[in-house]
Amino acid sequence: MNNVFDAEGLDHGVIIVGAGVSGIYQLYRLREAGIDATVIEAGSGPGGTWYWNRYPGARFDSESYSYGYSFSDELLQEWSWSEHFAGQPETQKYLNYVVDKFDLRRDMQFNCRVSAARFDEAECRWIVCLEDGRELTCRILLTAIGMLSAATMPRIEGVQDFEGEAFHTYYWPREPVDLAGKRVAVIGTGATGVQVISEIADKVKSLTVYQRRPNWCAPLHNSPIDDVTQAKIKASFEQIFAKCRSTPGGFLHGPDPRSFNEVSPRDRQALWEELYASPGFGVWIGNFREVLMQEGPNAEYSTFIADKIRKRVKDPETAEKLIPQDHGFGTRRVPLETRYYEAYNRDNVELVDVTETPIERITSGGIRTSEGERLFDLIVYATGFDAITGAFDRIDITGVGGRKLRDKWDDGPVTYLGLQVSEFPNLMILAGPQGGSVSTNFPRGIEEAVDWLTDLIIHMRDTGSDRVEPQPDAEHMWAEHVKDAYRYSLFQTARSWFTGYNSNVPGRDRMRYLIYNGGSPRYRKWLADVADDGYRGFDITG
Ligand code: NA7
């Protein structure tokens, strides 16, 4: 039988776009299966998210040892994380270490950006166009382009006029930025803004934070990993990953098994105090399930957190501005922080609420609000991303009969299992909309998606099939299932990138069902059942 991935007219069996956490592991698995693959990466090195986001304070909110790859015992034993929640430089180093350990760099092409890709029906292959003018052909096009990789600048007049330094956090320069003695503005108070603000408050001359809608933040409680703990971690990876597999989010934290109503108010407070004092995401996802599903319990917990903020911020007026009014705790992504609220107790830090005094424009010297102009040396745009679908929209992807992915997803994405799209045969998606990895501790979800897709690719090779495409009915069923899962979560009550909103991108002012909220154990079962049932819902032909 001919190898469908090694045929005439193909430069590669598989082209993987992106050398981040997913692209690295996908290349490893295909190499192991003996399938020719190459990685195309826009950056000058591997790392994806952890290559680009070099802003001060960038770090994990997942426990480091729950975030690393699980596929190699040797790697797990060799690598020692220095902190419970490692910073970006260490993560970038780790991903480079993995790439070199498994000799993956030789199949990665850096400094190349994919501008377009079109499906060639006659040859059943993808033609991938690079910005440098090259065209490469492959049987399978596999996108590993990240869910938060299309950074968005605010739509504020004058952004180009500013004469000082200005960076979006995603594009923070590689060279060190000297902050000492500088007047700095930060626009945006999402997970990124919160990390930057906490980190730089005591390093700059003055810091002015432009906040539109506050988020509910909670302490990260990071600390170094000592030798005894390190040894314990290395002896218990089996349990660590088993725990991650058992929780809805793939984290080391899962919901409290008790029901909110069966626990007395006093005992609820006791649990909440414990969660607030504990490291990591337990404060968000280690709670009673009802807190993220029902308005009443959510309001009670939000009041508990609001009181914590009031205790930590000395100026009562500032404290009130930092307490969200438009959404309950945990219904948007909870930024984990280190002395974030205390930053506002410093004399050199000021909070500007742009709902009270809107930004009118960026000037050559600074920022002008309805109250007047302030001058800055540096403006930091922590204004987020065109999440999940934005990275796809930047590539002109054309499927069968000239169909554009952009157009197909205009009203909101549709996929089957978050992994494939009908009318786009042989396009496989990692970390795209409606898949299991986006709503989980990322590498945990990603390893499962990569393993599953690799098995599908091996199946195609072994059966001599050169084409795979989901059936429209299966896709429709999945879209409804994804939508349905939102009904059970309070996420749908808040505007955020979880629900597809972004005020800086035209058309992103309505709810889109981007994320699979059914939990990672259920998603895993879907994947297993579909494969066991002969890849139910996919047409595999050739
Ligand atoms: P987010 O969470 O989308 O936050 C972006 C922030 O920028 C948020 O506070 C926005 O306010 C603010 N923003 C955006 N545009 C404007 C304008 N025009 N004016 C004022 N403020 C603005 O992105 P992050 O980078 O912080 O985090 C992304 C994810 O990365 C995070 O969830 C982690 O998973 C890692 P808004 O809330 O829209 O009023």
C-alpha cells in the first residue's frame, strides 16, 4: 500500500503551524510514528505563548509540575521546576530543553509566517503559502496556532502618535526594558495587566492604571520548591497526572464534593478562608459546584471576596472601584495575583476608572481622558486578544469549493469535537474553538488532542486513506452540544473572551460559543467513544 503521507506532489506529510506547547508535542508524536512532518513558526524560536509573552510578571497560574509534559518519564525526572508557579523565562527554557532533548529543532522552520492555505481538491492536499513567498504542500495541515495569539490593541485615537515607548504585553521586547524612574501607564486589568501591575509597581517612578471593568482577582501564593518537596513531586507524577485527569479543568484542583446547601454558612466560610489562603486556582475551581452555576451561591461567594479586597486596599474609594459590579466571581477568567491589591496602597500608583473619565485619545506625550492629559514615558497595552478564532482569521484558509473558514465562522465557530471542520478536509485543529484543551490546564488537554489526532493520522496511513472530513450532521450535533453546556455555567452571564467578546475587534460584540464547558473527563470520553466507533461522524476515504 502506498504511504499517503509520502506521495509524489507532497513536500511534507503533515505541516504543523506553530511551535508552541501543542506544536512541539505534535511533532514529537508524528516523528515517533514515522510520519514526515515539519513545523512552521513565526517566532525565531519555539515556545509559542511562552516565547512571545515576555512582559514583567508573566508566569503560570497552573502548578508548574501539573503543566509540564507528561509523556516522558525521563523528562519528568530530569527537569526541576524552581517555583510552584514558574515564570515565563523558566517555561521558555523548559520548552527549548524539550525541543533539544528530543531533537525536534531540525524539523522546525522559524521566522516564517503562514499567510494562506488552500485545499487542492484534485490532489487531496493543502497548499500552504508563507509570507516569504514560498508555497509548501502537505496531506494534512495541522494548526497549533494558540488560542491567545492574536493580540488586540485598543481602538483609541492617537495610538500611533505616542512618542515614548509603547508595547502590547504580547510583543514585549526581548531586550530588557529599563523601568527605573519612568512614568508608566498600563491599560487593561485582565490576567496579564494584573501580573504586570503587581510586578512593576515598586520599580517605576509612577504607575497609572487605566481600568475599564475590574476582574475578581485572588492570591496566587507562589513559593520556591525546596529539595525535599522537589523529591516528593518527582516521586508522585503518577498521582499528579491522575488527579489532573479526574478534574473538570485538568488542574490539581477540583470542585468540593459537597453541595453548597448541605454545608452551614459557617462551614462555607471556613472552606472559603482555606481556599483564599491556598496556592493556585482552588479559590476558583475548588469551590462548591453551585458557586459557578447558580446566582445565589455565586453572589454569596462574591461578597466574601469583595470583603477581602476591601481589607487589602486602604483607600475605600479605590477598593470599591476594584470590586466588579457587572459580573460575579469566577464568571470571567480569575487573575491570580501577588500583592496586586496592595500595589494600590503605594503613593506612586493611581487607578483611573475609564468608565468615569473615558480615554479621549493617546497624545504624543501620554494619555488624555475627559479629566485632562497625563504624560508618560511608557504605555503598556495589556488589552488582550482576539481569542481562539483570531489566529485563524489572520490566515486566509480556503476549503472545498472556495469556501473560506473566516466566512464559515463569521456567526461563530462550528467544528466537530473542536478538531475538524466540514468543507475543510484534512485540516486538523489543536487548541481551536470548541475543543477540550482551551478550557483546561492547557498541556493536559493538548496531550489528549495530539494523541487522538496522531492515532487518526496513523489510522489513515494504515488504511491508505488520504482524506478525512467530518460530516455536517456531526458538526451540527457538536455545535449544539457545546452551546448546551454553556447553559449550566454562569460564564454565559459575563462578557469576556470566554464568551467571545472583544470591544476592539469589529463583530465581537455578541455571544459566541467558543469553549467546551463539559469538562475534560467528559470530553475524553467523547474522543474515546468516537474512535472506538470507527471514527463516528468522520468520512475517511481515499
Ligand atoms: P483580557 O483578559 O482580555 O483583558 C484585557 C483587558 O484590557 C481587560 O481589562 C479589558 O477591559 C481591557 N481593555 C481592552 N480594551 C480596552 C480599551 N479600549 N480601553 C480600556 N481597557 C481595555 O486579556 P489578558 O491579556 O489580560 O488575558 C488573556 C488571557 O491570557 C488570560 O485570561 C489568561 O488565560 C492568559 P474589559 O474587561 O474588556 O472592560
